Amino acid sequence: MSIIQLKAEAIGFKASSRFLSVLLLVAAAVVPASATAQDTEEPSAITACLTAFGDHPFGSNPSYRTLPVKVKVFGIGKDTVDDMVTDSPELVYVRTGVNVAGGSVIHLNNPNGWYCMRSSVNVMGGMTISLACDAKFTMLGGGATVMGSSDVGNTGTTVMGGTTIKRNCG
């Protein structure tokens, strides 16, 4: 029995070896592809972010901060937390979130944050995007949802899972 299978059983995920192997193959294919594509497309993604926001305070060539998102597999790994708070609007590019067979939360806590996320990838799990009450948020790109749900439309890949957005207003 592999270490991954032992960890899966330790958290109560019982599955056949064949199903677990397929799930791991999907995860392995998704994670490297997402990271490579983002590294080369980030400048054009910022332009798409500004277009998606419509009226924004940043001009045509803004400075921005990139927030890497942690990858979680079988619920193992840390949630992503952005606790930086600014006095003025800040553009933050959030890298693609990847979650396989577990739950993941991305905490975007800057009330002056204008957060833009390329997409999310969920395989048999749920991702929650937790936003400061006054923060702005948009998610780019196309996607597909198979046996799942999403609050943000088809802007990522979801297989048997879901993506939700939660505002923290008090």
C-alpha cells in the first residue's frame, strides 16, 4: 500500500486502488500544468483583470502583488491567508488554487484589496474564497464543472466538488 493510500485511509477516504490511482493521475496532471501556464501568462492576466473589474483606480500599467496559493491534496497542506491590509486600493493577482480530495480556504482579508484570480481547480473537494467585506474580487477564464457546483460560474475546473465565495462583513 502506498503512502498516499495510507494517508487517504487515515482521513477516512476509502477507495479502491484503481480509483485512487486515477485521482492521483488527475492531480499530477493538473498541478504542474497550472503553475507553468500562469508563469508565462501573468502580464496578460493583469490586463484581463483590469478589464473584468471595469472601472478601477489603477491606470493602464499598474503595479500589483502576486499571491501564491497553496496546493492541498487529501486535505493535507495549509490554507492560503492574505493578511496584508493597505490604506489605499491594492491590486493583487491570486495564483490558481488547486484542491484535490479535501477542503481548501483562501482568505483574502484586505478590505482595500482588488483581488483577481485566474481560476480554481477542484477534484473531489471544495474551495472557499473568504473575502473581506469591502474587497473586490473577480475570477477569469473558462472552465468546466462535472458533478459539482460553483458560486463563481465556470471559471475553473471542478470535478465532484465546488467553489464558493464567502464575505466576512462583521
